[in-house]
Amino acid sequence: NQAKFYLVINNYSAMAKLQTNFLKKDLDFNDPSKRQATILKELLQQKTDYVILDDLAESLAVSRGTINKDLKALKQHLAFYHVDIETKTNRGIHLSVQHDYVYAVITRTLVGKYYELEATWDNATDAKLIDLIQQIDHSSDTVTRVKRNVAVINWLRKYDIRINDDIQNYHPLLSDETTEALRNLITEIVGSSLSTGEWQFISYPLNVKKLPKDDRHLVRVALDDV
């Protein structure tokens, strides 16, 4: 109507259900933790640039003071991961990390707590992925963790975030031959070859407990190092 759009609701019960499900999940920023996860998500998406505080306040429909409080709390959470939020006058804020694999960790643990990092592969690929993981470890928890890690790497790549650093104190317990088929499929899913750090992050759930397919030599190396 005169270059304006109006929402016409024909089914109020359906609209109420819509509001209390995914719309509320995506749009309700009354929860400080949800706002902080959203701020972190924005910082990751604009890693190579600065994020302006007034833009954050406007997008979250809160005051500049609320954003400052959220940033203070978020900095405390990120300190555990040795991540800092740096401020530059007249430019805004951006993330500062010591090792780039931390991007994946904070995405999984903090952003992923509130946002679904969508799986971009089809059902047939998903079934094949589950089968290859279960050939190594049949645990449903391991399957879920590996799939989630693949989604994290896929999401980060959309914003040109790559994990090139090797993960500190990481010990692979499975031979390359054992994981070759799984790694090849994940490479197809993400669209290009995995860095060592990306593979370490994705496959860590397979290397945190004793499995029948563990390589004895790699286990001994890890034990000696520990």
C-alpha cells in the first residue's frame, strides 16, 4: 500500500506458535548471554574489519550502555580462551586471538550455544558421514560432535577464517589410513583440502578415548609426550 508492506494474519494460533518458536529464538535479545553470543558472531563474521558499537546497539535494539555491559561480560568469558576484544578510537572493536584454532573453539562453545551452524550437505552425504564415523567410534555422542565440528569449520570458511596453526598439546591416536575415507568425505563437504589444524579440530572427538582402531605407536608417542 503506497510503497509500504503490511502483515496480514489469517491464523492467529499459527502466528503465536511461530512467534514462540524460531522467531523468538532468533529475535529475543532480552537474554544477556544471547546478546553476547550475537556480538561474538558479528565479530567473527567481520574478523578483518572493525564493528561499530552503535551499529551493534541498533541491530540488537538495545542501548549503547547495554552493549558496553555485554562487552565487559563477554571479555571475561573470552579471557578463558586467551581471546581479547580490542577497541580502536573512531573505528570500533575487533577480536584478537593468539592462535587461529581458537576461532573454531569459541564458535562451537559460545556462538553454537545459541545459533544453529547449519549443515550444508544432503541426506545421502549425511548418511555416509555417519557411517564412516561409526566405523571408527559407534558412539552417537562422537557422531554428533564430529558433525558439529564439520559445520563449525564450514561456517568459518564462509567468512574466510581458516585454521592454519597446529593445535597445541594435540595427539592424534588414529593412523592416516584409518581416517582417510572420513577425511576425504569431509574435504568434499567443505569444498577444498583441510589444513592440519582444521582436521585436528574436526577429529578431536575420535582422539580423546581408547578405541579399537587406535594406532599403538601413536598412543605410545602420546603417552610418552604427556
